[in-house]
Amino acid sequence: MLYSIIVSAGLERIARDELTQRFDDTGHLKILDRRPQRLLFRYTGNPNDLLSLRTAEHLFLVLKHIGKMTRSRGSLAALSGPLARFNFKEAFECCRQVGLNVRRRMPFRVTSRLSGKRNFRRLDLQQVVERVFLDRGWYLANSKAALDVWAEVHGDDGYISIKLSKNDMAQRPYKQAHIPASLKPTIAYSMVRLSRPHPKDVFLDAMCGAGTILLERALIDRYDYLIGGDISTEALDATVTNFGRKHQPRQFFHWDARTLPIQSNTVDKIVCNLPFGETIGNVPQLTNLYRQSLKEYERVLKPRGRIVLLTSQRGLLDSELKQRGFLRATQQLTVDVRGMRAWIYVIRFA
């Protein structure tokens, strides 16, 4: 079967790595294409396995992928024609495996998305696809639809897909307590992967917020010790709530990341969502925070340790890294964070 996953902009390569690491050895996976915010692949295993992907925002079963869409209205026939002749037997079995209630007279809805200049509207795309399914005897039921059909045209590509994941796929059951500007779990997971987790890690998030990064580290692999802290008691309360009694050994502190009560050369990995400009306030405050925090990170990190940082203040972080004698950025990824352009830095202790 043909599937696609949607990921946050900038995480496509990490998503591909996760897919390959988890399913390549099974012989069930063949990745076909990587596009902005989308991976297209064939998978012959149980689709329930794909619902546990931690980089994915949404999972789709692709009914039709047309790779030569044009601007003209006539290109809509390239989607509707093959779809009208589509044999749904295997697709319905896939839907049943993930718990969707498929039946002969199907209640459905169509979500349409369109990018680029076209001689047709998003509504035109939606109505063409709706007509195909209405002709099969299905009926529109937007509030209680059994199938959520997506019709998309991006660039030269057209996709008709069934959404297999629920709306909360990108969220996590552990997220019981939230704080403003809390990091999306898919980004936190990606940052943890970039730190190259090891079972012997002493792992630190010195500005832990609601504990998302720490929890993603706890779930990805074994570790020796988790350490988290924050200057906000509200954030620490959220971390404690989200952890509950699970994931030992670990310890949380109310502290200022500029003066960490941690011995030098004792931490293997540091992963942190640095405060952005609008969060912390004025530029002098932010500069002082970055400068002092990096100084502390350099002090507590073991030789050959690794730091992964997220920030929208690229110029500021670059400037401060130049002042640190043993910290060297080896990789930078541009990502979208709540509609804002940001960067993930991978930093080695040289």
C-alpha cells in the first residue's frame, strides 16, 4: 500500500531516518519520495505500526498520486478519472486495521488543499472529488464522517488520500499539563534524535518548560540519568505532572540556567529550547541569558559531549558560540515553530 506522512517543515530528513531505522530491516518499507513536509512510501506491514511514528503529524493512505498536474482545469480529470475506477478492497482492509468503520454506504467528507497558481479553485478540487464518491453511493456527512478524504495539489503533484491518523497523532498522552509556547513533541523528539541517544547518557534540559524534551528522551531509549530545571515554578509543576511516577532515575530543579548547581564535566547530552526574543524580553536580557547559559553548558558537558539547541535568534547564538572556546556547531536545520522560522543547532564539545 502507498502511504504518506506529513511532518513539520525542516524535519523531513529526520522523519526519513526514523522510517528507515524502524522498518527498513523488515523488508516492508520502500521510501519513494521526500518532498517539503511530506514523505511518500510503500509499506506492506500493519498500518497500525505507522501510527507510532514520532516525527509524523498525520498519516495518510494514498489512493492516487498523480505526478504531472498542470495549471488547467482539465488536470482535475487526471485525479477524478482513476479515482472513479479505483478498487477499494485493499484500502478498506487497511482502514479496518486502524479502526476506521468502513461500510458499503459510506459517510465521508473531503478536505482540499491547493498551492501554486491554478486555473481552478480549492473548492473546484473539493467538488470534483466529492462527485466521484457520491456517484459510488456514498454520502456527505461532515460532522460524523467515517472517512476523512484529503484532496491536495502541490506543485506538479496531486494526492487523493484517506487520513488514517486522528487529529492528536502529533501530540502525546503524557501531555496533561501545558504552558504557553510549550514545544511541539515532534520537534522535541527530533532534537533528541540529533543528540544521538546512548543508554549511558546523563541527559540535561536546563530550561525544561513542561518537560517535553525530557519525556521524549525518556521514551526513545534507556539512559543513566535525566536532569531538568527551569526558572519558572509553573513550568516545573507541569513537568512533574507530565512525568507522574514514570521514568526513573530523574531529578528536577528550580534554578537559573545561568548558574547550574551541577559539577563540571558530568553531562553527556544537553538538549534545550532556548527562549526566543518575544518570550524573554529585550535584547540585552536575551544576550546575557545566552552568554551565561552557554558558558555553563560548556562547563558541565563532558569532552566529546553533544548539545542540541533550538532558537529563532540565529545571529545571537552564532555570535555567542564564537566566544566559547570548545563549542563548535556541526549542523544547523531550519524548522518551522508555530509559524516562526527557527533553527536547530547541533553542537559538539571539541
